[in-house]
Amino acid sequence: MSALSVHLNRGRPRGIDAPASFVADESFDVAIENHGDGSHVHVQLDEALSAVARIRDGDAFVGSGATGHVRVDTREVEEPVSGELTISVGYGAETTAVNVRVEPSEAEGYSLGVDVDERLAEPQPDPSIWPPDAETVGLLTLAVGALLAAAIVAVSIQSQIVVAAAALVALITVVGVVIALA
């Protein structure tokens, strides 16, 4: 998120130092850094900016040596909108205006300078699991080895408990492979 940086009381009491202009393509903060005594600050938008932006709380008290923030929420615009953001201190004793331009969001593709290949509009084929990659082959080999080991142990010992345990191992192995391949 971008921020419009403003300095208060830096060169003189109630002095406001702000850039002449500011460009935003999304909501932004007015970051007010106070270099002197605590001050009440009021931030206001002109009519043109009010059509595309809202100030959450335009009045703030910024303590001595502190930084205060006033949030300006903007809505999506299709064309750039310009206007003035006015900052005043000392109940209007000192005022300055910043020319603000709200532009379409770069997230919407505005001014990115990226060429889009028309093939992106075509449906892409679903990736297939065959031929399997090395991890899948390793998983299948491990599963087959576990099943063979369980079968060999069950046949050689010939106990109902061992056969049941081998069947459980086989079931767990099959379920694990199915889940891993899904």
C-alpha cells in the first residue's frame, strides 16, 4: 500500500510540507509526521476526488514526534481521476493542497505493458498422471514391495492373525496409493 508523506512543524510552527502531487492506483494512507508540538490535522477531498474516494476519519491529532495516519479508500476507476486533497492544521490556520490522481489499478491490467498471447484464451488440456514422474514410480514401487512382503510373511507363517495383519497392511497401502495419486 502506498502512502502520501506529509511533514508538520518541520520548518516553522504549523508548517505543512507535502508533495505537490501524488498518484494512487489503490487505497492509500496520508502519513503525517509531526516534528514539533502536537497538532490537530484535518484532511479533506474536493468534489472530483470525493466521487472515487472516501476518507475514513479526516480529523486526527498527531502528537509531538509522532506519525499519524489518515486512510483514504478508493474505488476502482476505468479512467484516471484528478483532484485536490487538502490538509489543514491549527483549525484551518494553515492549509495546503496536494494534487491527487487516482488511476485504474495495475492489478486490472492497466499500464502493465504486458502482451497477452491469444492462446491463453483456448482451453488447456488436463495434465495426465501418465507417464508417471519419478516420485510416483517410487511410491508405487514401495507399495508393491510392502504388499509382497506382507504376502510372503502371511504365507510362510500361516497364522490367521498374521494373515489379518497382512490384509490390513495391503488395505492401508492401497488406500495410501489412491490418496497419493488423487
